[in-house]
Amino acid sequence: MNAIENELRQKDPVYCLRKLPLTPRIKSAIELIKNAYESDSEPWIVGFSGGKDSSCVLKLLFHAIRLASFHHKPVTVLYCDTGVEIPLAARLAHNVLNSLKDEATKLGLPIGIKIVSPPMKDHFFVKVIGRGYPPPTDKFRWCTDRLRINPISNLLHENGHDKAIVVIGVRQDESNTRAQTLKKYNGSSIYWKRQKQDKNRRLFTPIIDFNLTDVWQTLLLMPTPHSVHGRTIADLYANAAGECPTIRDPDAAPCGAARFGCWTCTVAKNGTTLRNLIQSGRVELIPLLEFRLWLDKYRNDKNYRWKTRRNGKPGLGPMTMRWRRMALKKLIKAEATSGFRLIDEAEIKAIKNEWRRE
């Protein structure tokens, strides 16, 4: 390596990745999406979370639709706002959505945006602080259906999209568990699957065979849509993972260990993503981590649980009213200290309504 290359590598962390050609899988994925789009008239629903994989799919899809010979059906980018996403990731996702529609409209692409949220009764804090649900565990993971799956499924049914094609950014390479789960629902090829909750709806998984290098190359090297800014995503993941070797050295292990999701999640151990973001300098997240650790610490404390379940049977029941009042005070304090909007007036009202019912 000459001195000029070394200087560029130091100034631009993605310099070495920019030197790599687009992989055959990336080129094949664009062609795959283009052909799939042109092959039938079923509308497309594109699941978007703001994370690296869903952003990768959005880049590929945007490019593929530009290449399509005709634009005969709508493509809806669907984002589920749970209300408890890690604020930095949620802000990034909303920034993408705010500018993506305009960018697509200028190019005459039939891409629209839809944001859904769970009904108020299913909001995380209404369930936990209002109703007294214990914070979720791997054995009682009540949150996924209520915060994510049900709102999306309800929207699809309400809009008559029972036979729509749902495009999602899942990869076999992500984990052994994910690979085994995906294998159960294989359809006519590895890229097509049947949805567990609705057998009539097909899932299209165009990056199922991507590795992390493919994902990061797509994000960092493909310019459009400009609203999906690969470098911003890479910086966020680098901070959340502690370090991100792939965008410094293509011979090292790829970046991607960070998991973005609900900042309140007590299923994931230790709040690693929040910790790493704080260590990278985002100290405003400290109150969020402290609240999340407090939830985890006391969820199984017998002093803060009813002695019976709601059905009257013996065993740990809902969180006590004393704990719920403490939780709301701590959450409001965390909001004031951090500067992030963590709970709104409608949620507080719903929480107090639940308390009155008790």
C-alpha cells in the first residue's frame, strides 16, 4: 500500500470498502427484484425498520424498480412505530421516510409510505405501567405480537392486502436460529416463503443469501435512494457495536453485532446496544439504560408482584400498584433528563385509566 492510499484509509473509514466491486449477489438481487416486480399484479408491502438489512432491501428495490420496464402496481414501505424504539434509530428511520416519498415521486416511481402503531391499549408502557404486565422475558415475550406483528397484520387486512407480497430483509447468515426458522417456511425457492400467520400471503426475501459484506457494500456503494444514507447507518452501527471492522478492513470480520429494537427490551441481556452507544459518547442515553436495568431488576421481585395471577390461581401475578407508580415517576424523570420524548400525554392518560379500573 502506498502512502496516499494509507492516508485515504485513515481519513475515510469506508475507503477500502469503496475499492471492492459490487458482488455477484448484489447484481443478482437487483435482477431478481426487477423480475419479481414485473411478474404479477399483486401489490408489494416492504417491511422497513431503519436497520441495516431493511435499508439494504430498500436500496436494492428502489434501484430495481427504476430499471423495471413498467410500473403497474404500488409498493408501500411500511414502518411500525412501537413507541419504544431506540431514539437514535427511530430518528434515522423517520428521516428516511420523510424524504423517500418525495424522491420516488420525482422519479415517477409508485412507492408510498405507511406508518402504523399499536393501539393505545397495547402500548408498552400502558401494558407494563398501567396494566401491570411484568416486563417481557424469553419465556413470556408478550410484546412482539402486540407491538409489531398485530399492527402490521391488522393494516394488511383492513386494506384488503391478504394476498399482497410482503418484502422483508431477513438473512440466513444473521444467526443459526434465524436460518433454521426460515428453512421451515421455504416456498418454491429460497427467496419465497409462506407467512406463518397467513398462509395466503407470500413473503419475498431477496437478501436471504446475503452476507454482511454484501449488505454494507449495498448501503455504502449504491447512491440511490439518497434518503437511505449508508454512511449514517454504518456510523450508528459502529457506535452501537463498539467497533465495526468491515468498514475499516475488508479482511476482518464484518460489522453487524449490534441489535436495534426497543430500548426497553428486557429479553436481550444487559442492554449491550445502549451501553455501546453511551460509550461512544451518546451520554444522553444513560437515563434510558438506567430505567431499562431497573425494569429488569425488579420484574421478578416478589415484593412488587401480586401474590396471585389475574385468574385467581397462585403464582406471581401483575406488578403491584406501588411498583407501577414508581415506574411512571422514573420514566418521566428519564425523559426530562435525557431530552428524548419517551411517553406522551395520551399514554399517561391511558395508564391512569388502567389504575382506576384496578
